[in-house]
Amino acid sequence: MRLALGAFGVFLMGVGAWLLLAGDRVRDPWEVLLWLAGAIALHDGVIAPLVLALGLFLVGVRARGVLRGALIVGGSLTVIALPLLLRPGAPSTPSALPLDYVRNWLLTLAVVAVVTVGLLLVRRLRRGGNSPGRQGVPGSAERR
């Protein structure tokens, strides 16, 4: 399954690159490459270390994988939205950037938070309520 999803992701990246470079929307491809390099640097320099630090902080928490996933998604959404969030002033043409990007970014992050809480609730219901401790993990049994 992972291989199929990975191949599909690579295919979609190829389609995106083709649409980006074949169309007339990009005046300077170097600006796109610069933005991509900045996104990679921001991800590797800020988002990944924060997610790893949270993972270390939440060692005993069952939901750390879900929480780390939510952080990765939220951080990636923020990196993608940064150019629109940080744009200076109003555009010269009102139809160029007609949406409220800050509101939409916050709504998207709220959706990520709601989905995360939903996943945590589903996990708790499947587990059968609130069972204390980490069952089935070697070394997690209470000492007597």
C-alpha cells in the first residue's frame, strides 16, 4: 500500500511540475525553486525538530503519533500558506488575491485539530473507554 501511495504521490508531483512549467502562470521558474528551497529549509530546520521534540516530550502518551501527525500537517499547511499570509499590503488588482487567506488558513488548521480530536476519540472508543497505563508495552506494567 505504501509503495502504491508513494508512486501516486510522485505521479502527482510530476503532474504539478508539468502544469507549473508548461503554463504561462510562472514568469520566473527560479522564484519557484527559491520558494521550494525555503520550504524545505523551514521544514527541516523548524517543523521537523519541533515535531521530534514533542515526540520526546510525549514519550508516555499513547496519542503521540496522532499529535505528531497533526503537527506535521499543520506545519506543512503553514509553510504552503506563508507567501499569501506574509504578502505586503493589498494587491494592485483586487481580483488577484480575492480571498481572506488568514481566515482560510485558520479554518484549515481548525479542521486539522477537529480531525485529530476525532481520531483520538475513535481510538479511545475502540480501546473500550479509559484504561489506565500503556497495556501490552514491555516494561509498562506497574511495579508492586
